[in-house]
Amino acid sequence: MTLQLDSKIPSGPIQDKWESRKFDSKLVNPANKRKYKVLVVGSGLAGASAASSLAELGYQVECFCHNDSPRRAHSIAAQGGINAAKNYRNDGDSVWRLFYDTVKGGDFRAREANVYRLAQVSVDIIDQAVAQGVPFAREYGGLLDNRSFGGAQVSRTFYARGQTGQQLLLGAYSALSRQIGLGAVKMYSRTEMLDLVVVDGHAKGIIVRDLVTGELREYAGDAVVLATGGYGNVFYLSTNAMNCNVTAGWRVHKRGAGFANPCYTQIHPTCIPVSGDHQSKLTLMSESLRNDGRIWVPKQQGDKREPGQIPEDERDYYLERKYPSFGNLAPRDIASRAAKEACDSGRGVGETGLGVYLDFKDSINRLGKDAIAARYGNLFHMYSKITAEDPYSRPMRIYPAVHYTMGGVWVDYNLQSTIPGLFVLGEANFSDHGANRLGASALMQGLADGYFVIPNTIAGYLAEQKPGAVGADHPQFGKIRGEIDDLTKRLLSIQGKRTVDDFHRDLGKIMWDKCGMARNDAGLREALKEIPALREEFWKDVRVLGSADSLNQSLEKAGRVADFLEFGELMCRDALERRESCGGHFREEWQSDDGEAVRDDDDFCHAAVWEHKGPGEEPERNVEPLEFDNVKLAVRSYK
Amino acid sequence: MKVVLHIWRQSRPSTSQDFGQDGKMVRYELDDVSADMSFLEMLDILNERLTAKGEEPVAFDHDCREGICGTCSLMINGRPHGPERGTTACQLHMRSFQDGSEIWIEPWRAKSFPVLRDLVVDRGAFDRVVQAGAFISVNTGAAVDANAMPVPKADADKAFDAATCIGCGACVAACKNASAMLFAGAKVSHFLHLPQGQAERDRRVLNLVETMDKEGFGNCTNQYECEAACPKEIPVRVIADMNREYNRARIKS
Ligand SMILES: Cc1cc2nc3c(=O)[nH]c(=O)nc-3n(C[C@H](O)[C@H](O)[C@H](O)COP(=O)(O)OP(=O)(O)OC[C@H]3O[C@@H](n4cnc5c(N)ncnc54)[C@H](O)[C@@H]3O)c2cc1C
Ligand code: FES
């Protein structure tokens, strides 16, 4: 093992760890803060909250995003809600329970200390958002409302209709905008980070491409914060926004940052099924719908009757049957596999047979159509736009789709990667969700990282650095910029026959078939042959038109797909080496008689952290052992 | 089905206010279009075919493809986001068009939104309006308990209705004056209906109006085209809210 994986977890009881870290950490005195410059890449929930909070503290901040405005980061699309251990319901919730649910939900593959801190600061996030004017749903008494999400038996999810991500991001964006207006943050939109500059082992800057003029530029800083989101689009089809990508995370990995658990991907059970080859992305139907919708398939194989014609006793409400205590609110990995199983057994619905029903009839009868419309109106509208079907009168058809990636750049308790000075937040890091994320916990994590964790932990690093020690005139900047320039020229000079999307689709198919909802040794080994072959063909036969010195969307995509073609291989390798099933990582060889995931805690109770060894070299697998002192390692049961 | 497309092509950022100067409409024919395709998937196919022929694909902005990020911004047959009410271009499906249709696709046209290439415009002016005051000044960590300040549900709902604006710019594109009143009004109305928004209410509205003028957005002459074009159906009452707030703040100052 060559990576230094010191998790830097503070000692002491779990309840006191965060307080003691804040107390032990070195501070930067207020007058000195303005001498330090922090580069924040990403303006989603994690990036926008970090950039604004750091600027409020007095640091000079420069923030970058590839979208045309920070407000359009992928976080905007989150629908269902955000968890917090407020216990406003008096239903037995607590910081401890949120911690416990998250560790268990992650199938015991997350770091306890991080998860506990997440649960602790969750309550402050809601306060912060409300103070910013985020219009969460309220009850008639004027107090905040809650709903339930999967993997929990309490109601702790705060929401803003089906647009929670939008409202939270607009809150963070307004805080960021305030700092931009004050001149404390310099914002660079339509600007893509293409590489990290490491000087004497420390992250000291980035190379970016201005997506309008094509110009490559260098930015130096005293620390770099990456909040660049997840890599679900390696599958081509996912619920992620079209421009989400792994480039920032992958390129820092190639510069020395360990990448943890890349095979942990979340397949969300309730998405609108694929309708044809033209499909460019998949649309999520929020998990919150499972509060009021019941999932079923016909009991009989090949039953092609209209759903309304199938009598109650010929329906299989399979989640309620298999998991009576959680029912339709079973966690995502479990609900997805159950849907796959139902369809694999020939009971799937819709033209392709790859679908199950999500039925609101009972809730509409009980609560009335208006009540359902008030809760989920925008989701029902979205569904009917896409399918031309009316979900008020006919059950929705849904199927699992790639949604979220738990793996990411390895970080310690301070959110610092294996490269000193490089911090990673939000979906881009690996830290809090283990092998499966619970619903409504990504928004919580992104905002926890940005508003509350990084403002505290970054000081410990900066306090030991001389501000402005390395400028963009350092030769390392020019060198790396030259490498990026060469890469761009190479992409434009191939002038082959196949489009970038064509390659991306092929990669997606390999990943979905062999590294998707179920994985096995033989399939992963095939993928490990097919991906390098596809990559080689890409570099011989891709066609990218246009020039490097203008707005060129094919070129942007080509760079991202080139990285996916390398990254996909690491995912399959990680999936192959993890010889157990846990959470979203289901290895067919490790399952119980009734098809549940079987973990191997003796050999795999650890995070796998990959180290890049240079082009053409095999990456090295390092491990960070996970210790469970507060939650007992147990078989996860939702029965 | 088959469609005939007329698409604005422009290879460099606009250099003048005269739209005709920098680009032109180009005709394309596309067959094998499926009614289940989204409008943007239809453009994807066009781009795949153009690339195969060695012609540069059409640049257009998009990201979420589910009507929430506000990135897509197409003028379709003279209407922002096309023919369907309450629908963004990315949520529009080809089943809304007839076989053999001719479809004209252009970028947003407004002085404050210069064209960068083909169908892509620069909406940075919206960000600058927000930076001028569309926020509540509360630093991280300074908040009181979320339930310390109850908000009547009716007020919260009003605030929410305004807050659903996705900042796409359709309102500006639809308005013959290229006014941003619906956009800015939505911001004012959102904060106006919340107790947290009261402290800065005067300053906010004055700064927003001043910045809109500076950015070159036009005045509102009550045409209501913005409301009809808004994919989130933000009502023009937010403009009334904003006018009332503006007059109030002016009198006080
Ligand atoms: C449809 C959908 C619904 C969801 N619903 C929920 C929900 O209800 N509750 C919940 O908790 N979670 C939900 N999630 C998950 C959650 O939305 C995301 O995990 C979370 O928003 C990620 O936030 P982030 O800040 O880490 O990254 P993002 O929001 O993805 O932001 C990434 C940022 O990085 C920038 N960026 C990326 N690469 C580069 C680069 N190379 N150079 C410059 N900038 C770059 C982008 O421009 C963007 O600003 C949902 C996800 C999806 C897909
Ligand atoms: S692409 Fe996001 S709203 Fe259309």
C-alpha cells in the first residue's frame, strides 16, 4: 500500500468528535483570511454553499462551473426532499436515529464518524435554509411539514413540493450571488476545470477551458475545493443532467488523489422506463411518491390486460409482501432489485416488459385528487408530458435507472483528499453513504459539507500554508496547460467516422449490462476487455468537428467521454475485486436463498481506495478499514 | 414522421445589435422522427446526422431535460419553448407536431441576451440582477430555529409560486420590450410573502429595478406575453407586487 490513508477521525466518544475537531483545529485569524485564495470548482449545493460560506468568513474565493449560471447546477433537479433530525414530529427521531438509519442504509460501508457529524449538522441546514427564504412546505399552523422516505420509519424529510433541490439550490445561489455582488467571490460560469496543478505535493491551482472562447487559462490558489457532482452518466442513460461528468474527479485522481469505491452506484427504483433508441436521458419519479403510491405487478406472467382490468387478488404488491415492516418504503437498492426480479420473471408491464406499476388509486380514494395533486403535482405533470398517460387515472409505469454515485474521491474526516490542499465535497466525494444512499440524504450531505464542514476544516490546512506562495506563473502551470492543449488538438485531429455520442452509448450499454443492477465475475471480466477495446477505437475513430477556439459542444463532450472510457474500467475492476454483495453493489455469487445481498465483513469491511499508477499501468487497490464501535455490524433487514 | 427545420446558424458571438448581421436561417430535412421523441432528442438526431456528413452540429443549451434547470432556451415557431403551455422546450415532444411540419428554431432575441453561437445566448444579465439584491442577507450559522417563525400556509404558498421561476428568460424573449419584469417580480414577490424577507424589502426592490435598467431590459407596457410564455406559469401578479413595492420604497426614500 502506498497511499497514506489517515482518516484523521478525532478521538473520543462519537458525540464529541466534531466539537473536538473544531476546537483542536488551527484557526486563521480574521485579518489574515483575506490573504488566502480558495478555488471552488462547482456551484451545486455543495459548491455554492462552500463558496458563499468561505467568502463570508473573509477568504478570497473564485468559483467555477460549466453551466451558464451557477443556479443551473444539477442539484436543481432534486425532487423529493432533505432529511434532518429535527424530530418536529415527536415520532422518536433523533441525531442518533438518523445516524443509525444512514449507517444501516449504507449497508455498513460508510465511516461512522462522518455519518454522525452529518446527522448532527442536519438540523442547522434546515435553519439556514429557512432563514434564506427557502419556501419549504408548511402546515396550516405555519410550521414546517415533513414526509417519509425510504429506509426510515420516522417522518424527517423536509420538502418544497416536488422541487426541493431547486429551492435549496436557489437558496445557496442567492447566498453566493450576494457574495459575488459584494466582490468577495469571483464567479466563472461556462468554465470547465480540465486539470489540477500540484506543486511540491500540494494542490495549488487548476487549468480551465473557457467554454465560450475555447481559451485555456490558469488559476492559482492556496487550496482547491472540488464539488463537481457524481459520475452516473458513465452509464450514458441516467437521471443525471446531460452535462454531469467525472472529468474533474478523474483528472485529480490521475494527479494522485485516491478514488474510493467507484463501483458503488445507486440504481433508483422509480424512474420512467426507456421508450426507444432515441432516448437521451431518464427521468426520475421521486421516491416521495412511495409515501402514497403502491408498487405492484400482475401475479401471472405475460398478463397483458389493462391495469384497471386486473382484479386486486391477481396483483402482487411485492414490496408489501416481501418487506412487511417497510413495505413500499424499502430502501432503493432493495426496491430496485425487487423490480428487476419481477420483470425477469416475466411479470413486467408495458410494451417492453421492463416496468412495474406505481399506483395511486387507493390514496386518491382516501385523500382525494386535490390532496395528491398538491403533494406531487409537478411530478404527475412531468410524467404525463413524457408518456402521454394520465397518472391520476392509470398507474404510473416505472423501472429502475442509474441515479447517484456513492463512490468518489477519497477524503478524510476533514474532507481533504490524499493530495494536501485538495478538498472534495458533495456527491463528488465518497464519504457518507457507504454502499447505498438513503433518499433525501444527498441534499443534506452536500449542504452539510459546504455550509458547515469545510468552513471549519479548511482553516486547519490554510493556517499552515504561506498565503499566495505559488502563483500561476509557476512553470508547472504552463506545463500542464500544454498537456491539455495537446489532448484537445489530438481529439480534433482524429476526424474518424463515429460520433462521441455513439461511443458513449456503447460504453453505457457495457456498464449497464455488466456493472449495473447485478454483477458477476464473468461479466465483469468481459467488460474489462471490452472497455479498453472501445477506448482504443475511440482514439482512432471519433469524429469531433469544429475548432478549439470557439464554443464547441462536441469537443466538450469528447473530453468527458474520453474520461468515462477510462473511469468505467476502474469501476468494473473495483466491482470485480469486491467479492461480496453490499447495498447497490450486488454480486450474483453472493446472495442468500431468497435473493438478498450477502456481505463478507471478514474480508471487505473496508473502503477500497484506488491509486493511479500512470498510463498503461495497473492501478493499485489500497484499503481503509472501517470500524463499527457504535452501530453493531448486522445483516440489514427491512422485513 | 418527417419535419422540415429552419434553424438559426451563427458561428461567432454577436458583434452588433442587428440580429441579421451575424448569422442566417438554414433549412434541414429530417425523417424517421418518432412522436415519442422529445424535441431536443430530435435535435440530437439532426446533430448526429450533420456530424456524419461533416457539417458542424447545431449548438443549443440544455442540461436537465426535465423542465427545471432553465437551461434550454429555444424560440420555436416564434414562441419561447414552443406551442405547449407551461412546458419547457426540453419537455416538448414531437407528438405536438404534425407529420410534415415546418419548424422555425431561433435563439432568444433580446439586447440583454447576446447570442454566443447558433441557439446559445448569454443570460448573465439575470445573474447580475440577482446579485443586486435578490437574497436575504444571512450568513451561515446565524440562523434561528426553523420553526421559531411560523409562516401562514397561504403566504408560504404564494412565496413558493413565485420561487418556482427557473430563470430561463422566456419572459424576456416573449416581450416586445424585452422586459425582465416577470423575472425580477418573481424574486420580489417570493421574499415579500415571507417574514424573513421584510428587513431588506425596500433596498431589494430599488436595487433590482436599477440593475434591470442598467442591463438594458425594457419597460413593462402590460402586454402579458411573459405570463403566457412562462413555462412555470408565474402569474403577472408578481409584477403588480413589484410595482407596489417599488412605489412604496420610493415614497419612503
Ligand atoms: C433527478 C434527481 C433527483 C434527486 N432528488 C434528490 C432528493 O430528493 N433528495 C436528495 O437528497 N438527493 C436527491 N438527488 C441527488 C442530489 O440531487 C445530488 O446528489 C446533489 O444535488 C449533488 O450536489 P453536488 O453539489 O454535489 O453536485 P452538482 O449539483 O451535480 O453540482 C456539480 C457542479 O460542478 C460543476 N462542475 C462539474 N464538473 C466541472 C468541471 N470539470 N469544471 C467546472 N465545473 C464543473 C457543475 O457545473 C455544477 O456546478 C437527486 C438526483 C437526481 C438526479
Ligand atoms: S434543459 Fe433544463 S429546463 Fe430544459
